Amino acid sequence: MTKFKIAAIQMLTNTDKKENLKSAKGYIKKVAEEGADIVVLGEMFNTPYITSNFPIYGEIGKGESWQALSEAAKDNDIYVVGGSIPEKDEEGRIFNTSFVFDREGNQIARHRKMHLFDIDVEGGQTFRESDTLTAGDEVTVFDTEFGKIGLCICYDFRFPELSRLMVNEGAKVIIVPAAFNMTTGPAHWDILFRTRALDNQVYTIGAAPARDSRTGYTSWGHSMIVDPWGKVIKQLDEKVGYFIEEVDLNYVIQVRDELPMLNQRRLDLYELNKK
């Protein structure tokens, strides 16, 4: 099977974790009923995206959020890419983690955000995930009945080497739970998703929280999907919503055959400069 439908959920996140989980499960049920095979939630979907919240909302092992996502996947016969949540380990470290579940509710992947969002943009946004979070160190590609899919989280996506590593491991789709803000979103959101799709000849899918200016961190929103030719298939605005769009992996193969970038012989620049 080379075609499947993927949904991105753009939901509001509030201070009540149980309400956030209830909302996520409701959306998962809805998109499954509308034919989605895979559903993607946004970054830190179970807590407002504020560093001081991460130790409070963090869960060890198969916690409340893990269980809710696993149940939603099984109950609705759908793959669930669980956005991300604060995950604690036995040593007390906290990670920004995305769990992935198959149609039976089994965990088939876990990605811990590798590049922590520590920025200080003059006249714009200041944020330091490293104040509370620990970075992950693994490239994440998972198997589905449709093929291999790569997964990273938000700031990870700015580093082109990571996307290429996922593609080298067979990924034809890259999924990105993210929460770009009102400084970085207008400047870079569209460009990054189109560029990574073009560079790697893959589908790119970004799922973000809906915008809520009452929180301490305001999300840009604009969840989107881009095809391997760099065409934006669908993009939401900043409001609550979702989309369901078809992914055709044969089109990935077609684009790679027509414009064979990935199979080109790499130039050894060191040897080239010696000539």
C-alpha cells in the first residue's frame, strides 16, 4: 500500500492535563472516523509550552498521557504520533518526547528532542529549554505498513543533517510536532518545511498548537503538509482545526527518479580543492 491519509491536529492546550488528553482523544476519534490512517498532535500538547511546567507535567514510563495515546490508537485503529510531552526518567532528567503507537496501541517509536530550543532573538523571543530539559541523542525512523517515516521535534528540523540521516535510513515522510512562535513562525515556518521537502524529496508534515495569546508562549500555528516537489498541499491558519490529506509514496519515488539528487555521486570537496 503506497497511499495513506494523514491528519494533523491543531488544538488549544490549557493548564488542565486531563482536559488536554480528552480533547486530543476526541480529535483522534474524529479523524479516524473520517478515514485518517495516521494522526499527528502538536508539540507539548498536554501542557502549556512553558519551561517551568515541564517538571510539573512530566511523566515517568507509561504514564497518563502515554496510556491515553495508546488507548486512542487501539480504540480507533489508527497510528498515533503523540506530538510531544515532558517525559521523566528514573534519574530525574526531563525530555521533550514524542511517542508513536501502531493501530494496536503498541509503542513503535520514541523520539527525544535532540536540539533544545535555546534562543535569544533581539527584539523578539527568548526561550531556554535547557533550563529544564535534557537533549536526546537518537535519530528516529519507524516502520509502518506504508513504509518508513522519520520523526523529529520542532527545533530539530532546523538542522538539515538530521533530516538527511532519516532519509538515509529510508524515510519518505518526515513528521514534525512543533511550536514555532510569533517571531520564528512568520520568518521560517513555511521556508523550512518546503526546503526540507525539496532537499530530501519527501513529504513534510508539521503539527502545531493553535494560537492562544493568553499563555506565556504564543504558537504560530499554521500546521501544514508539503509534497516532495515543495508544493504546499494544505496549511491551516492560527485557529483550532485539523486537516486530513493523502500521501502517495509512489510520488516520492517519481520525484526522485525525475530529479535524482539523492543518488548522485557525492563530490569529495577536499580532493576537488587539491586539483
